Amino acid sequence: MNKFWSALAVSAFAGVSIANAQVVVYAPEMSIADQHISLRGWGSGTIAQTDELAYQGTNSIRVSSRNYFQGGIMTFDSPINLANAFEDSSNMLRITFQVPDASTTLGGPGSGKGNMPGKGIGPGGGGGAAGVGTDAGGGAGVGLGAGGRGAGGQAPGQLTGPKGSQGTSTTPPPQPPLSVIRMIVTTTDGLKSEAYIPLTTSSNPQPGWKQVAIPLKAIMGFDRTNKVVKDLAFSGDSVASFYLGDIKVISDTTPITGEARIDRDNLALGDEALLTGYGYAGASVLKYEWDFDSDGKVDATGQFIKHKFRTPGDFTITLTVSDMYGLKPPYKTQIKVHVNP
């Protein structure tokens, strides 16, 4: 185990990096009704409690967003006072979330993929039904019934003769992945504040789930409010659904550690090198900055970088991993590379 991963193990088991939650905003172990939380859509977005995915307990909150101005709103019947928590600059609002992809298995009733053909009954040709779940097109109808529905179906297939044909499906154009969550905070004094939270985090508490945190002091305009939260609105920068596993205020003082890697450390002149930065800092949002020639200037930013060296020689590459909000000291690490003439 190298120095970086050893440091992660020490911080994980020492139990001193992240303090216990000071304020619970949303707890998945309880229903939203028991927590006196109500949900409503914003624009053409939607929000709902669901059992499709769960970080803890059996439920989460699913937000479907089309852009920064359409999503969902959580309303707290008992507003949450964050005035005391705001005084400590280490206190952060931490969001546990999941953005499902093609490999994600959604639970809950009726969520499996349908792949069985529907069968019609009665006189005339019946249409086959589409399977339940993410498959838009169902199997072909094989019965003789008009208006027949498949036993596992949901929508009738198109009728083309004595037999129902396969249901049609339309594949939407690909959407860019969700990379930023927008959060709008409404306080009981009627003022609004907001934050754009990049989903760049090293905290993965469970497979599929991630945690990202923003300091309370980094929420734009929150300092002007009475800090008693009535509503939280969420949206995203792409057409996507994401799941909120829990929301808490925590004190996260986990120091930043990191490591830089290169796919090859012995290159021919003009070869393209792939560099990868790894960082860990609890739920803090991290940024990665690269200096390729030890001149103290930032030459590239990003966790994954491609770079060509234009001159031969030995180079020391410096990676600086920083807290995006500047509350934690940055971490620097170096790797060496040789470029042949």
C-alpha cells in the first residue's frame, strides 16, 4: 500500500476527520411525511419520494431536471435554523446523491425491464404490449383479440393485420452527463440564496452513491438572510434524474491528500502523456491544477489531462489539489518524467 492510500486508511479509521452531523435536513430512514417535508415540482421538473434507490432505509428523493430552471422543491413545515451552524466556517451542507447510469439497477414495484410479448384475446387482431420499465418498445402481439393487452405489458403495440406488431420506440438524442447541481435556498424572511455545486468529489460512502459538500459560508447570499431555511430547490445542468440520499450539516475538517499518476514516465519527444490526479478530502469539492515545467505557473486544470512535451529532458510535474472554496490548505505532490530526444 503506497503512502497515499495508507493516508486514506488512517483518516478513514481514525474517526477524527468528520464530526457528527449537527443538523439533519433530510433523513432517508424516515418518510418525508414523518419529517414534515412536502415536495413540489419546479417548472417542468419533478420531485418525489421513491423506493427505486435508497442510501439508507428504503427511500430517497428523486429529482428530474431539464436545466437550471426546472427541478424540484423541498418545503419544511418546521423551518430549519442554521444561524448557529453558519458561525463555524468548517460547517458544510453535505448532500448524498446518486446519478444513475446504464448499470444502475432501480428497485421498487414495476421497475424491471419487460421482454415478454403481449397476447391478445377475443375476435380480431390484438396489439402486443410494451414491457414495463425502461424499454419503450414491447414484444410482438401474437393473439387474435382486438384491444388485447399483454399480461406483462403496459402500452399496446401497433396493429398491422391479424397479429399485433412490435411496439415502436423512439431513442432520444444523447444528453451530456449531469455535472453541476444548482441549489436555491429560501429563508423565512423571504430572501433567496443559491449555490452551484460541481459534482467533483472523492467521497463515495456506498457503491453508486457520492457525497458533495458546500460550506454554508460559500452559499451565495446566505449571509444576508436570517438563515432559517423554509425551502430548498434543486435542479441540474442537464436533462437528468438524480436521487438525494440524505442532506446534513456536518463539520468536515478532513485534510486534503492526493497522488499524481502518469501512464508512462519515459517518453519519446512529441508523445502524448495521460496524467491523472487523485485527491481525497472528505466531501469537499476539489480542483486539480498542473505545473509541467516547475515554473510555479498553472499549465492545465482538471483531474484527467493529456500533455505533449515539446523539448527533451527531465521534468518534474507538480499537481496541486485544492478545496474549491479555499477553506482547507492545498496539497501538492510531484512525479518525474524523462523525455528522450
